[in-house]
Amino acid sequence: MAEPDLQQPPDEGATVALICRREIAAGAEACFSAWTEPDQVMHWFGPPGVACSAAEIDLRVGGRWRVATEHPDGSTLWIGGDFELIEPPRRLVYNWAHEAADDGQGPPPETTKVSVRFEPRATGTEVIVVHERFGGEAARDAHLLGWEGCLIEIAALLE
């Protein structure tokens, strides 16, 4: 399957997707490590007002990743998936799903796909997140706010 062209918006007819970018004043290796080392992930993962309280990462193709996010209302949401592609320090591809509620209520979680590129620039690294396969625009828009917050936090951690 072809990856979306990172220079153009994804084809909305094929998938509901987002692209979020930020240049960070750090090398690609540092950005890749911040994205893949649990101790660092806990410092930046989550939109404003949400804290990452746990991170588990088995960094190998087929390996699982999982994070716990603590929300202002006191609830905890676990998000996880499997790594599909790992090319240190340039690229990661993994699937993403919210874990089902403990009570088994509600619809099954939606599985989406995340591709992250770490592109060297003169003043650091441009981190490009493509998150696709959303069931609708509302979910995409909520995740866009989350990714924008994450990129602000990872920049603050590394700069």
C-alpha cells in the first residue's frame, strides 16, 4: 500500500486523514529517540490538559506500543497498536486504537494508521505525522488537536 504524499493533503475520498508538521531544533536521532523511548514519551504524549502516565514500547516490527493518558475528568484512556515499519532515525509506521472500556460497553475501537517521518532540516528536524483511516472528520479533527499539542511538547522537551 502506498503512503500518502506528504507534500499534498491526503485524498479525502480514499480515507479521512490528517497531516501535522513541526520543525524541532534537534537532530533526527534525538527526535526518533523521544518518540520511541518510554521515559521520553511520558513527557510529551497527549494534548494540552492530558498527561501520559505510562508508556510501553517494544520497538520492533510486530512489536506492541501502548500508552495511558490521564484526562482532566480523572479517566484513563489506553491507546496502543503494533509497529509496521521502523527505519531509525527517519521513519515509523504503526497502527493505533483506543482500548475498549473495561465494562465492554460501546462500539469496538477504530483502528487507524500513523506514519511519522523525521526529516533533517538546516536548523533541526521536521517531524511530519500522517494519521489516517479515521471513520469521520470529527475523530480526525480531535486527533489533529492532540498531535499539535504533542508536537509542541516534544519540541519543548528537546529544544
